[in-house]
Amino acid sequence: MPTYIYLHQCSTVRLWGLSYRQRIERQFKNDDRVVLAASAEQIPAEAKVIVLDGQWLLDGRILQTLIDSEAGNYHAQAAGKTVAVITPSENIKAACDFLETATVTDTIAALPRLELEQQVSSVESRLRKLDPPLIMVLSDDNRVALEHALYGSAYKSVTDLVTKFAWPKPARMVTRWCAVAGLRPNHITGLGIILMLLAGILFYQGHYGWGLLAGWIMTFLDTVDGKLARVTITSSKLGNALDHGMDLIHPPFWYMVWGMGLVNHQAGWPFDLHLHWVYTLIFIAYTFGRFAEGCFEWIIGKFSLFTWRPFDSFNRLVTARRNPCMILLTAGWAVGRPDWGLYGVLAWTVFSTLLLWWRNLQAFFARRHGPLQSWMELANQGQSFSDFSLRVFAPHLLKPSSK
């Protein structure tokens, strides 16, 4: 029998264009284990029911914990307030009275209390971040703060320096415009694909300035589509495959057509043969670099290499992925030497790949002393790390005097 969710005193506040009920519906629309009940009468006798206080916005991790819990019946507390009661269907009225007025019946008094903050990890592996689960009161007065919190919870902590430091605020504004306009993430991804192809064509034709403009807009939209999908809960398997597949495949082809543009429009023998070797070596080094990341995640550490130690998280800011390499290409074009930009990408890609494999080797030997753990997991368990590392990747762990 599925678990039923019953919303009591559901807030009317809309966040990113969605009502609270719509958010819950979208979160569990593909989960056959969960049914969002339209009324108490719809719920079968003796079914497991999660009675949610609809005046609280709860992180998806908390909701998933409530559903997965095998602790039986209990009332769940967060931020010192009961936000949910897990009970058989015959106790729904008593649970609603308790959530609304704190009236404790014998039925409710018999239920044990579960502290949700102690049950939900602050480590969000999928987004490579260390962030406490979101628990906020829903009200019109703090709607903007709620939307900012939802957007922040959708943003990766460990990523490249452009995405981390340059894109957050403008991407939040564009994400809001898209949500208001009713655009879906796949619309943004589709536009990104067009710009990706346009940039490649312009690079091939030697129009580097226009190609860089198209490329940078595409990289910006690559941030927007993911955030739009998360804050409006509209991700799809197709969109996810297109987004991640595009991110993985297109960068080395950009470097290739950049070099071809030099050969076609600026180079001459034997310089053109030399450039063929340059972008071929970039392609090879890039491939081995991505393989190094996968080797760590799938075989050695079973989590992202870029969260093994703070050094690796800082390395992710500048490692030879698309955005840092776009900075090198842009710098080369800006000084009138697009070939220098390509040489810079080659040097940085080779160096980054060698560093990634060196970290894999170190991790392989470190594993002999026990399973590897992410530094974020260790920080969450209380291990001390530098204030600078925490300020950049986990500011909520800083002591008040350090902030």
C-alpha cells in the first residue's frame, strides 16, 4: 500500500509560480509509493499517512526521509516545531488538531518525537554541497526570502569559478523571468543547443568575437535551465540527458573548430599542420581528464573527486572544463592572438588532466587505510577545516566571529 500525504492548512503563498500543493505533486509525480490525497475520505483505512503542516516549506530531503522512514508512527519536529505527523488514517483529525492548536490527545501523546535535523544529512552529494535542509515558515512577508532560499538550494557549491561567482545573481533574475513567462527548462536547453552550434560555426569561420558571444550566452543559459528545472520541479529525463550530454561532448569540438578556423583563415604551411596537432591533443587530454573524474567516482571513492579534499574543490574552480577554457580563448582573442588562446587551452588541459590522475593515484593508496570520505562529510561530522575553505564552500559552518 502506498504512503499517503495529507496537507493540512495549506499555505496560499506561491513560490516560483507554484502553490504548495503543486510543489508536492511535482516532487512525487513519478513515485508510485506516494499518493497526495485530495481529502481525508480518499485515504484507505489503516494506510500510512503523512499529515504535513502546509504552513512550512520543507526541503525535499526531509520529505523523502518521512516517506522512507521505517520508524513507525511519530510526530516529526523541525526548528522546534512539529511540522508533520505520521499516523494511521483513523488518526488524521487528531493529527490536524495537534498541528493547528497543539492540542495533545491520547493518540498524539503516545507517538514518539523525531527530530528531523538529526535524521537528514546536510551533505547534498548530487549538488556537491554542504547545506542544511531547508525549513522555513511560508508567508507572504518572507516570500522573496523563500524563493532565494529555494534558488540557493538548487545551486551547486563546488563548480567552476564563472558559474559560482559570476552567474548566480543574473541567472536568478533570468530564471524568475522564465518562470513567470511559463518557459520550461527544455525551452532554455533547446536555445542553448542552437547557440552551441552557432558558436561552433562562427569559430570555424574565424568569427571568434561573435562566436565567443554566442558561447558565453550558451554557458549562462546552461546555468539557467538547471536552476529553472529545480525551482519549478520540472526536470525530465530527456532534458537531463540533453543538458549533461551537451556539457560533456561539445567543449572539445569547440576547440577543434577554433583551430580549424585558424587553419582556414589565418594559418599557412607548416603552421596549419601544427594547429591540427594542437586541437587533437586537446581532444585527447580532455577525454582522459573526464575519464579520470569518472574513475574516481565510479571505482575509487564512489563520490565526486572534487569533494574529496578542499584542494580538489578549489581545483574544480579552475580545472580545464569549458568555462575556465573559455576565459583563455577570450583572453587570446582580446589581445588579437586567438592562436595563443588555443595554446593556453592545450597547456591547461594537459596540466589539469595530469593533476586529476595524480589525485586518483593518491586516493588509490589512501584507500588502503579505510574507505575514503568527502571532506564535506567530515566537516558535517565536526572535523575542523580552514575558515577560507568553509567560507567558499560551506559558509553556514563558519563560527559567528569568522563570518
